[in-house]
Amino acid sequence: MRCYTVKKASGPVPLIGDVEGTVWQQAEVVGVDNWPWYKSGDKQATEARVLWDDDAVYVQFHCQDKHIYAGQTELNDNVYKDSCVEFFANSSPDEGQEYFNFEANCCGTFHVGFGSGRHGRRLIDADVAKGIEVVTSVPGPTKDESPDDDGWWLAAKLPLRTLSEFTARPVCPHAGDRWRANFYRIGGKTDVQHACWSRIDLPTADYHSPDFFGELLFA
């Protein structure tokens, strides 16, 4: 099982793409570097970083992308159809397999659900979703592919209060806590990719596979 150490931020965490000279340089790098269902096209690199503090969990993604695309614009739209990054996490693995999924396209439109599998997931409502902050390098609300495309970044703040309200369970990590999680990348229209951090050994693409989640260790 892959394991990632989530370090506690030493100061305020900015929602930016810079790493060097910022608190983001404390974070270890997550390589979203498994392509279980690869058929063709470029295997474009994706890196993520995660930090936490007493208020939130923060994620930052950097994506190589020659075909940046986004067409979904509303909360809980099907952002997986766009150039998209995803973070799935079970904050209470000893209590069952329910997990939240945070999915966001390159323009910052996001989708958040909660449940134990692909079907019957409860989606976040607009009032609760206001607590989540997402910043990206791609102006929105939509993006067409361009010959100049080479990559994008996204940073998000997931407040613990918001996650607790949405999941109806306490989400309050402490040093030594362990979550189960996975990180994903989808390439949009041209290079679909379906990359993941913790490899999923299934014949067809299915990110809603908690049995294959890796582990996050909070430090």
C-alpha cells in the first residue's frame, strides 16, 4: 500500500501554484503516476501536495497538459469530462468505507460527494460548498484546447468544518491519524489518461474503488 505523510503547515497556506519560497515546500510530493488502463497518448505528469492545519486540509496539483479543456461550469457538474484532478479520502477508515470525493476541473468548477461507493452518493449543497475555496491558473468559466497549452495548477482549501458538516461526522485530524485516500487525474477530451496514485487493479476505469486506496499519515 502506498503511504503519504501529510505535514502540518508551519504558517498560513496560500492558494497559489508556487512551491519554492512558500509553505508548500514543506509538503512531500504525490506522484499521480499509475496508468492502469492506458491504451495510447501521452502519459502527462501530475504531481500533488497536501498540507493540513487546525482549520483545513489543503491540496495543490500541478499538471502537464497539452490539451487543456473545461466545459462544466456548475457545482457538482460532471467535471470528470474535463481536464480534471480528484482527491478521494476516507477520514474514518475504522468506521467503514464511506469517503468524500473532491473533483475539480482546470477552471475551478468542483464536484463533491459522500458515500461508500459509486452509486447513491450524496452531493454537497450550494450553501455548504461555499466554505470550499479553489484557485487555478486557468481563467474560466470554460476553456477550449489550444496549441499553446502546456500545463496548469490548482490549489484548494477544504475546511474541516465544511467536511464535518457535509459528511455528518467529525473530520478533525491529529498527528498520528491515518486516512485512506487516492489521487486522480483525467485528461479531458483528447488525452483521457485516467491516472492514479494508488494503483487500481480492475479491468475497467473506476475511481470509486476504496479497496485500492492508499494511506495518508498526518504528522
